[in-house]
Amino acid sequence: MNDLHLQYLKLKIGIDAAVLDVLKGGQYINGTEVNQFSEELADYLNVRHVIPCANGTDAIQLALMALNLKPGDEVITTAFSFFATAEAIAILGLIPVFADIDPISFNIDPKSVESLITSKTRCILPVHLFGQAASMPELVNLANKHQLFIVEDVAQSLGTNALIENTEKKLGTIGHIGCTSFFPTKNLGCFGDGGAVMTNDSELAIKIKMLAVHGSKQPYRHEIIGLNSRLDTIQAAILRVKLPYLNGFIIERQKIAEAYIKELNSIDDFIVPEISGIANHSFNQFTIRIKNGLRDELKDYLSQKGISSKVYYPVPLDQQVAMQEFMKGRAICSEADKTSKEVLSLPIYPGLPNENIQHIVHTIQTYFKASI
Ligand SMILES: Cc1ncc(COP(=O)(O)O)c(C=O)c1O
């Protein structure tokens, strides 16, 4: 699905030098690299504050901790995402309430969100899944109308733009707080775990910063209960080398997606992503839908031909065993359920050779010709 070593080779000289500098410098926790990365990412995103942390799951947890929510408060999120999104809500004693998705974009459906708002709802937590923007204008309207917070999970979409009131904004900077991951396969990945929280609200930024270092502003003075969630200095140094390439990486992903769409568009039973404009999708994943129960058979066929593919996600969040305590008296999200049975993600990453793309396309075309 990925070739992370290829990305390392492309930037080897810069990365090797940056890592060696950290090793020689002797500062292995925090320090200049972390501070500079945080400023450079804030500049790139055009957001006031970026607080680096240990991973994307912590980023969501820190964001929710900063909002002064009480146990039992409800957070509406999508039923179709990686488990971390819902886990970060539940671990704080908050109630994840799962909204259904739009079957075309796979993103949270604002109409479903609206139907779930109660007097206990405090926050909407959209995920910009697979690289594509969720319907932020509608979600912002809902949040304003009902005085709710918006925490964006931008783990799969860092660097993607959305048009908000005729202005291009980076995803993660539209709601009150954005959360991202630098897991190696993300749009901007480090060589281990890493994450960040972003916000334009200076008070929230101060609180998130404290929360990430055991609730303290000064050493050994702890004002609130927090976490130990730091981005490693080595990872910050690597991310500083990679950040200037992020737009280029995204353009490469978009070109691969365009090639897939062009070649595979005409196959019946096979639905390529329908997008609201290529600029609004960074294709962290290229996820197709396969109708008529053929998904698993196609996946096996690809595997026999040496092609990896993955099902993101085979079980929606509202059907995960660990989430059943929150589902009492609630129906499952039917679009998320159908989607989980039909989706398949194909390899997409910067540097994916054109021959591989052609081989994948040809193999899929051959499968569908044979199955007619
Ligand atoms: C949508 C989403 N949210 C949150 C996370 C959690 O990020 P991390 O693995 O860095 O904790 C991920 C990671 O895969 C993700 O895809």
C-alpha cells in the first residue's frame, strides 16, 4: 500500500543531516526543533497556534480536554473513521454520538448531525476522511446555531484546502480546534509517532500547551491534570525537512488519483471517488466502492496478482464492540454500514511508479471483463 523507504531516499540528505544534528546537539526532548516546527506548520496552515504532541489520538484528547466538557456531555462524530476518533471522546467520559455519512464523500452528513443534536450536545467532531473535506460550511452553521464547539480531525487530510465564504482555508483551521497525526503514512508523516493540535484561539492554545505537559506552565507547578504528550525532537527535525515538500506530495497524490479515475471510471459496479474539485482532496487514500458483493473477491484477485489493497474500514465505529455501551436504543448508521461492505482502498503514495498504476488498472479491468 505504501513505500515509506522511497520517501526517505528522496529526502535522505536533509533527513540524515537533521537527525545527526539532533543527536550531536544533545537536546532530545523539546528545544528549538520542536518550537521551529510548530511555527513553520502554523505559517503553512495560516493558523495562530500549533501545539505539537505525541500522536494524533492524543491531539484529539487534548482538544476535548481543553474545552471544559463534563462527563456525560455528547460529542457528535462520524460513524466512519479510524477508532481513535471515538476512543478519544469515550476515554474522557464523554458520550460519542455517531452520525451517518454521505455515501459519496464518506464524510459525516450534516443532516444526520442536525437530527442528533440534544440539550447535552457540546461539540461536533468531523473527520476529513481519506483526504477530503467534510461539509464544513453546513457544520459551522449548525455549530453557530446551537452554540457548539467544532473539533476537526484532520489526521488524513493535512494540507488540504476548503472554500469557506469564498476564502481558501486549510482543513483543521476552520473549527475551534484542529487535530492531526504525523503517523508515517499520513500526508505529512514522521518516522515514528507524532501529532499536533492547531487553533486560532489563544486561550485554548495556552490550555492545550499546559495539558500536553502534565498541566503545567512552569516546571513542577501543576495547575490542571494533563498528559505527557510531546513530539520527539528527532521527529520534529524530520518533519521540518519534510514540510516544504507537503504541497508537492499532495499534487503527486492528486495526479495518481486522476490517472486511476480516468482509467477506471467506465467500469460498471465500480465507483471511483466523486469529488467536489481535485484541489479539495489530498487523496491520503484512494477509496473506491464495489457494488454487487464483489469487493472481497476483487481484493483476493488483486492479492493473487501481487497488488495490495485495504478495507478502510470493515466495521463502522457505531458497530465496534467497544462502542456498544453508547448505542443502547440507537439504530446503526445504515450508510456507514453499506459503505463498510463496499469500500476498497488502492495503493496511493508519492513516488508510486507509473508502471505500478498501469498494472493495478489493467488488473482491475481484466477482473471486471472476466466477471461480466
Ligand atoms: C482519522 C484519524 N484520526 C486519528 C488518528 C490517530 O492518529 P495516531 O495514530 O497518530 O494516534 C488516525 C490515525 O490513523 C486517523 O486516521
